[in-house]
Amino acid sequence: MSDFFAHETAVIDEGCEIGAGTKIWHFSHIMTNCILGEKCNIGQNVVVSPKVVLGKNVKVQNNVSIYEGVTCDDDVFLGPSMVFTNVINPRSAVNRKNEYLKTHVGTGASIGANATIVCGHNIGKYAFIGAGAVVTKEVPDYALVVGNPARQMGWMSEFGQRLHFNEEGIAVCDESGEKYKLENNKVSKI
Ligand SMILES: CC(C)(COP(=O)(O)OP(=O)(O)OC[C@H]1O[C@@H](n2cnc3c(N)ncnc32)[C@H](O)[C@@H]1OP(=O)(O)O)[C@@H](O)C(=O)NCCC(=O)NCCS
């Protein structure tokens, strides 16, 4: 265990690796064998289920449960009360513990408040999921999706600004001045 902060009401089970500078706030529970990177912020009333892996600087807002099968790369933002799932067809009387579907959240992606991610659909790097969206499909890198079911309404820069592509498929982020290219419905930074 490294130099991290956990509020006295937080519970951290055995076998976890927690990176330096990470903060874990009131009433949160980090279950066995989780790996949390450096400088993460785990808000209030958060549950991180066994074996979950979070990268560096992952920010988890209040009331989020990160279930087994979820992995988040560096700089992911999980908005307040967003919901992951890990069983596609739960029945209380049927044990599906060996049927968890995986959900991977790519570097820099943001998930808005109260959004729901139906399991087995990966979220691309720097994708942006609007508040209250219900994600039922893979979300491409840099895509902005909203609604239930979530539909793509555009593209977002790494700074969280809308990208408006010109006829040559080039867009410039208003905030950073960085350039992006849209080619074959895929966005990359140039
Ligand atoms: C998705 C988001 C980034 C869009 O912001 P924006 O680019 O400024 O979009 P606008 O407000 O101009 O809205 C454009 C259209 O999308 C709709 N829209 C915006 N956000 C939406 C959402 N979350 N769900 C459904 N529709 C949405 C608007 O109603 C508007 O529709 P209209 O053109 O028919 O009037 C923003 O609305 C959002 O959801 N942010 C997440 C906030 C959050 O959860 N933060 C958590 C930390 S506190």
C-alpha cells in the first residue's frame, strides 16, 4: 500500500493496490483485489467491486458502483449516480456469477450524471456520454452520445469541447487549439 488517503468511514478489503495520492471519501467500499491507480478520487458512497482495475486520475463522483468486469483507463470521469451493469439478463433465482459481461472505458472518457451503461459495450477513449443516457452499443473514440437509447449527436475534443468538422474532415478544439481529423467515421488527433 502506498501513500493514499482514506476517510475513516471508508472500508478497504484485503489484497487491494492503491496508488499514491488517491483519495477515498466517506462510506466508500473498495473490495478485494482491486487495483486503483495514482491520484484517483473516489467520492462518497462508492462501491468498487472485487478485481476492478482503475487507471490513474480516475474521478468517481458520489453514489457510483463499479462492478466486477469493469475497467477504466487513465483520466476517466464517472459522473454522479451513473450506473454500470454486469449481468445482461439478471434473475434473482439464477446464479450468473460466471456470466459477467465486461465493460472497458477508454482513456479520458466522461460519463454524465445518472447515465446507465448496459454491460458488454466498450466506451472509446475521450468518448462523452451525456447526462441520463442509456448506452446499449459500443461508443467510438471521441463520440458524444445522449438519450435513451443513446445516439451519437457529435464529437468531443479531449478538452470536452464540441468538434465541428469542415469539408476536409478537419476540426479545431476551441479550448486547446488542437486539430482533429474525421476519416471513415473515426476521429483522431493530428
Ligand atoms: C451532452 C452535453 C455535453 C451537451 O452539451 P451541449 O453541447 O452544450 O449541448 P446543448 O445544451 O447545446 O444541447 C444540444 C441539444 O442536445 C440536447 N441534449 C443536451 N444534453 C442532453 C442529454 N444529456 N440528453 C439528451 N439530450 C441532450 C439538448 O436538449 C439540445 O436539443 P435540441 O437541439 O433539440 O434543443 C451536456 O448536455 C451533458 O449532458 N453534460 C453532462 C453533464 C454531467 O453529467 N456532468 C456531471 C458532472 S457534475
